[in-house]
Amino acid sequence: MLTMHADDAQRRRAWASGALGFVTKDAGGAALVAALRRALRGEPPPEAVAPAARAAAPDPGSTNPLTARETAVLAQVAEGRSNQAIARALGISDQTVKNHITALLRKLGVADRTQAVLLALRRGWIGLAPPAGG
């Protein structure tokens, strides 16, 4: 997100909406390039880590904070698919899958894919397909 406002409320809204970076318009070129490179690698920006760590986990039964595409990616993860298989199934690039996974981990406040899947299953945001042949 490129913005002229650098207040905490604006940053929280950016992270909550799935921004992969946050740079003010007066940032130098080097800072902008560094933020873009971090986003392309799927890394959270340094300033996003602390707010995400402080954020309280959603209440059980809460509404799904993920976008429809993030939920679709997470459902594919729950089926045990690789990033490459997810990309093919959804018609998106491998990097886009990585970006969605990074965003959903941050939104859910979890450390890895397994925790994200368990949280989403427990809250009913995703389900599992029945086993083949049974």
C-alpha cells in the first residue's frame, strides 16, 4: 500500500485488508524497492510483525476474515495440495499462492499452514472432501 498517511489506524486497516506492504509517499526509492521485493518474496514487512503478534485471535464462531480467494487457497491446503497444484487448480501463479498464504497466516495470527487449516476447520470456514471411494 502506498499512502500519504502513516498513522497506526491506517496501518491496521492496511494489514486487515491484506496489504503485503506499507510505504508512505515520502519514502525514498530504496525503501519502496525494498518493500516491493519483500512483498514479491511473500515476506511480511518488519512493521507488520509486531501488530500481528499483538492482535487477539478471533473468537470462535467469528466471521471469516479471509477473502474468498484466500479461503479457496486454504481449502486447497487442507486437501494437502502443494503450492504448484493449488496454482494450477485455481488458475493463478505459484507466487500468487504464496502471497495469499502469507496474507492469510497474518490475518489469522498463526505461524504455519497447519495451524491455519485447523483454525478454519474448527470455525467451519472450510470443510474436507470425503475420502475417495468411501
